[in-house]
Amino acid sequence: MRRLSLIDRYLAKAIAVPLIGTLLLAAMLLVLDKMLRLFDFVVNAGGPVSVVWRMLANLLPEYFSLGIPIGLMLGILLAFRRLALTSELDALRGIGMSYGRMLRVPYAYAVGLLLLNLFIVGWLQPWTHYGYERLRFDLRSGALGASIKVGEFNTLGKRMTLRIDKSEHRGTQLHGIFVQADDKNGMSVAATAEHGRFLSTDDPDVILFRLERGQLIQDSPKFTTPRTLSFDLYDFPINLPRVDPFRQRGHEELEELTLPELVRVGYLSPTASREDRLGAQANLHFRIVEVLMMLMLPLLAVSLAVPPKRSSSALGIFVGIVIVVAYHKVNQWAEGAAARGKIEPVIAMWTPLIVLCVLIYWMYHVLAHKPGGQPIGALEKGFSRVGKMVRRLLPKAQTA
């Protein structure tokens, strides 16, 4: 394999820094936004706070699949923009290096990240999405264990209420206890105790709540008067609510199927319903076109990176982000329409990609093959005029 030239290594380093920085920044912003909502959800569900980190870990592949295209585009764009603003790009062009030659390194990044993103969206993300949904189900069902809130009335199952005044040693020692339980026959038991703790039993569906030094009141329609009892030690059995098993992967959401499984459901399965076939086909083509679009990002980034002469406008960065985000949103709409049978899945998903490819190639052709070509020159002039008008309307600073 031929070694990289000095210029190629320089370009590789120039692209790597903004690419990695943008990717990590995008992932961190998405994680922080989701983290607050997950903490609120987990606390309200009464689950252990540690499960938040497991849920975030399952979300990372999805965030990276969204951040990789943006990071790739911005990494190349910012690198070439810096070359253009420091006149290094003119120097490279002056020694006979064409844009096509300079795109070797960006395309090396693009192909490597494309394969990584294909693995993420095709195989890794379906499993992590299923893991995330399973954790949500376990939290709602109480399979992960419910945390007892001190100083509040907690509901355990359908017929038990519990209140704890104080908890010590990570919940192994409880103080100031009130517990009340009913059964199907109308029997009601209420007890107060100074101390207590939970104990496991041989039956996985039953735990014991051992109470120390308290009083118990038992009432039933069969009793003429409620019965009272003072005790030093009393074992209160608690029947744990039955937890139904979680659904199988992909049973309700096509996002949990890998690419081979989508092919099987969408094109090969004779028993799949029409709705499932259309949904699988739409989701399959959605993932493919989202990944293949990355092959056009180097051309898009270079086309938007070079501002007009004697200009340091950053309009290209804004336009690049808008194009990538808008393309993703159009694909999401097209996937939904194709899944509902309104548009043929192949037409719905591949038409936006073809249109985007034609637009990007035209922009690159204007920059690379037309002298003084500027793909977004009209936008640059328009924004420049708008900026001048805004500056005229702003009050001028008065000199002393």
C-alpha cells in the first residue's frame, strides 16, 4: 500500500480534530438532553437511579448514527474552510493539486465512517433499541425493584400501602413503619412498628416484611369488633405482583430488526401481512439511503467550505447543516408515507437521495470546474445585503 504523502497527512490531521470534536459534542448534547428526562422518569417510576446509565448506554448507538454524518460533513468543511481562509488552498491549487486529488483523504474518512454507521444502524442499534425498551418496561412493571420513598405513602401491588419515616444502611434498616393491606375477602390488616426490614423467602413471588415492636389491627366483615395485637416480632408476608414477560424483539417495532431480518420480512416471508411488508421495506430502504448519503458529504463539505474572495462568511456551515438535517427529515416523512402504502417504498426513499446527489454534484462542479465558481454565491450576496440593511437600522454608537 502506498504511503500517504505529506499533504495527505496534513489534511487527515486537519479533518480529524473538528470531526472528532463535532461528533463528541453532538453526542454529549443529545445525552445531556435525554439524561434529565430519564432521571425524572426513573425517579417517578421508583426504580434505582443506576438504571439511567444503562438506558443512556443503549441510546448511544442511535445518537452516534445521527452524529456521524454531521461530524463527517463539518469535519471536512471546517478543515477546508481553514485552508481557504489562510490561502493554503490557493497554494495547493497553485502547485497543480486538483480538488479531486485533495478529496482522497476525505473519502477515506467517508468510507470508514460509512462502514461503521452501516454496522450501527444495521445490527447494533436494533439490539440496543430493544434493550432500552426492555429497561423501560422493567421500570414500569417493577422488575428492577421499586425504591421506597421516605416520608411518603408507597403503594406495593394493588392492595398494600406502606410508609417509612426513616431509612438507614441503604434501606436494610427501616424505622417508623406503617403498613396496611387488604385481601380479596375483605380482610384488612394495619400495623405500626418501630423498626423493620425486608427478608427473602424460598418462594420468589413472596417476601417477608419483619416488623419489630409494634401493634397490629385486624378487621374483617366476619368480626364483630377489630382485633388488636401488640408484638415484639411479626413477619408480614408480601405477595409480589406478577410481572409479564417482555415482548420479543421486533414484535411491535421494526426498528428492532437487523438488515437481514428486514429483508426477510419485507421480501421473503410468505406469512407477513401487507402492513408489515411495507413497513419493513420502507425501514430497510430508509437505513440504506441514510448511510449511502455519506458518500456525497465530502463533495458537499468542500463545495460549501470555500467562501468568496475577500470574505470570511460562515454561511456554508449553516447551509450544510440545514441540508443534512432537512434530508433526514424528508426521509423520515417518506418512510412514514411508504409504510402506510401511499408511496412505493423504493420511489419514496431513493428519489430524495437522487435529487440530493444531483444538487451536490452540481455544487461541486461549479466550485471545481468553473473559474471563480461559487455554488452559493447568490445566497452569499443575499445575506450580505440583508446584513447591511440590518446594520443601517441599528442605532449607531455616539462618540464622546
